[in-house]
Amino acid sequence: FLLAAVFDQYYWIVFACMLLAGMVIGSCFSLGLGFMTDLLPRHLLPAGNILSGIAFSLGSIMGPVLGGVFIEKIQYTSFFIAVMIIMGILAMLYMVYMKNQFASRKIESRLGHDKTT
């Protein structure tokens, strides 16, 4: 997305960047399903597949709608830079969440309340 923001004047470069991003997203979905298959017990696989499909469908519906609203309401802003900012915010929120999860697991293991045993 950052390359698309830099070269937003050139149609073919933006097209190539979007093509590459689409391939990466498709691969992430397949890898996510494989990871889910490794983590879940056999009896929960159908529910996991259904929930993954629902989440992907909702994202496929909401993404273009929210993108269109963003483009319509906020003019004179590079859409790709806005996407990079949103992705950065989500990454920071995820890191804070994982830090809190790690801290709570560390406290539980010190108290002897380890959930893995």
C-alpha cells in the first residue's frame, strides 16, 4: 500500500501493487484456515470453517462500503496513506493486546494457576 501511495499517479504501478496485495490477502486467508485446522480439535473444525467464512464475507462487504464512504467524505487525501495509518493503528493495538496477554500469563504461571495444565 505504501508503494501505491507513492506512485498514485501511475495507473499500472498502482494496479500491480493492488494485484500483489490481493495475492497476499488470499494467501493469508488460506494460511489462517490451515492454522485453525492445526489448533482446533476435530469436532470444532466445521464451526471454525463457518466462522472464518462469515468473517471473510463480512470483511468483503464492509471493506468496499467503508472505503467508498471514506473516499466520498474525506477528499484530497491519499486513500493508500489512510490505509497505512489504519493498519499501523491496528498493529499497535494488537501489540498492546499481546503484551497484556503475555503479562497475565506470566502472573498466572507465578501463582501456579497455569491454564495449560
